[in-house]
Amino acid sequence: MKKFLFILLLATFVIGHLTFVISAPAAGQHLFLRMYWIAGSVTDPDSKGTEGRWAVFWRGTYSATESAYSDDIVGTRGLSGRTAQFMVNAYQDWRQIVVPADDWYAAIVKGADNYGADPVRVRLTGAGYDFPDGPLVLAFGAGIDPPGPRPLPPWLLALLPKIEKIKFGDRLWQPKLVEQGESFIITNQPRVSAQVTSPVALDVNKIVMVLNEGTATTKTYSIKASHISGIKGAEAAPTEVNFIYNFAAEKETLPEGDQKITFRAANEYGTVAEICSVKVMSGDVIIIGTPLTFPSPVRLRTQRQVTIQYGLSKDADIDIYVFDISARVVKKITCNSGAPGGQAGGTANPNKVTWNLQTDQGSLAGSGIYVFNIVDRGRNKVLGKGKLTIVP
């Protein structure tokens, strides 16, 4: 009998204060997940059904966007396994500091039928398990708004892969410019490259690019061995993978217009994604925006170069002709398609072509006003014009 009582007391202690240690040796960290159970019931006066309702537990004033919370599904599919009951672990959210207090609450999220249950106080005693002051009552117009997704804990974020150095051609993906309303223009057959790193082994088979994920035009481009340009670590379990996916070489063409390309990578701790919002432009190449030069003016006393900046709608072979006031060509600059000066990018990622002020005749350009034409070499068509001034 004594042995039975001892086992029963030990089981009660373990359930109330169970601690698991999850080791993350690659990062030299440990996470302690503790169990503190909140068990409750839901009554249903209008017979609308409690099965599958969403129970949420939190502390203080509730905010759907900011509150730390724990949750469970009411009924047989939840942790309780019982009809009209729920059971949440107060330690489920790493942001939630579980301490004895009287300002904890449980409620049911308002469902699609507009039924939910208003908050009921839960008094945490520190015993390892507690109950709301009464049942949660399902009623029309009651309940709380659904909370947002919980952020991943810092220890897990440190173990997930990173997708970095995403480039379209030689152009580095710049999300901040896109957030400011700029269009990141790419050609319909770009050469895409990226670097994937991880503190533990990467699952190479799960490195993919997905076009317009979740839509009718979704298409997945898998990264194969032939696309990998370099690895670090064991070949079967690398910790860094660099890849290049050339749409032209793969005979793949992106559709015209605004597109989303999602880069995904995974290791044993989870999957990460980087989404690139781009604009694909087809047809004949055009200049996006107004060609600029800087510095302006160019001062020969202190400066020996000028940069001509312009955006293109697609990759193209480009020639830049610089004329003096007598319409004589003093400099021709040649840029090949897909290379600097001939790359799609628009105003978010313009071409920047530098001229060292040396003329094709071998002399230094003198002070004066010069004009330049940006020419589509393939069609021998002027796409844009600009002016630059050189002063002593």
C-alpha cells in the first residue's frame, strides 16, 4: 500500500512539474519546456456544438496581435480527449511567464457562426494544474478574436536555415526598396542564384523555388545537383549550399507581370522561406524612369569619372554613345545583355555604368556640355537620352 501511495504521489508531482530538456548541440543551447495544465469545460445552452472550438489561455488584457497565449481544441480531438472539455499547457508559449496570479483568463474564440465564450478568470496557484472559476459558456456574439501565430522561440530561430545573397543576374534582391513601392524588374528568363546556410545539416532535396505559391499558377523549380555551384560540410549533409538556376538554360520562362518567387530550405528543425516580389517584363526593351548622371556637374579638378544610371525593362545588349556639342562621338561604351549595363532592374535596381572621362581618341574630356544616347544594339534604337556637364 505504501509503495502504491508513493508511486501515486510521484506521478502527481511529475504531471504538475514535469520538465523536459531538448538539446540543441549545434547551437550549444538547451530549451526547458515545463508543463502546467489548465483544464476546463464548455457549456452549450443553444446546442451549437462545442467539438472543435478553439480555447485560448492568457494573462492580463487580451490582444489578438500581441498577447502571449496557450491554446487547445475543445473536445475529443484536443488534449483532454473528452467532449466539451479542453486542456492547455500554460508553458506552450515561450513568451508567457507562468507565475501564480489572479489575472489569468480562458475563453473560446468567436467562430464562423459568431458563437464563442467570454473570458473566465483562472487563478494560478502554483500547484501545476488549475481550473477556471467556472465553465466557459458558449453564446452568440461572445468570445474573443482569434490570436495571431506565435513567433518561433529564439533558440529555434538560431537553428533554422538562412537563405541569403539572392540575386537575379548580378542584382542583389532588395526587399526594402520593394517595401517602399519600387518595382524590382527582372527578365523573363533570369539567372537566379542564392546561398543557403545552416548550423546543422541541410536537406538538399528540400531547397526549391516556388512561383506564385498557393495560386492557380503555382510552379515549383527544384534545385538539383547540376544547379549547385558550391557546398560546405559533408557532401551528403552540407551546412552551406550555393546554387544557380538559369531559366534560359532550363528552357523555362516566367510569365509577364507581378510575380512572387518563394525560396524554401529545410533542416531537421524546420523550414524557412524568403519571398521575392518581382515584376517580369517581356516585349522589346525600354528604359524605366529617367536616365541620370552623378556627380553633376563633374569637376575635373577633383573628379575623374562619371556614372550614367538607367533602368531597363529586360536584359539587352546596350551601347552608350557620348557626344560633344559638335555632335562628335567622343566615347562609346558597350554593355552586353545580362551583364552590368545590360541588365533588367528598373528604378529599384538600375544599371550604373562608369566612364573615366577618357575619350576614344585617347585624351581627357574637356569642360563643356555633353549628351549621351542609350541604344538597344539589337534593334539599333535609341531608348533614352541624357546630359552631363564637365567643369574645370
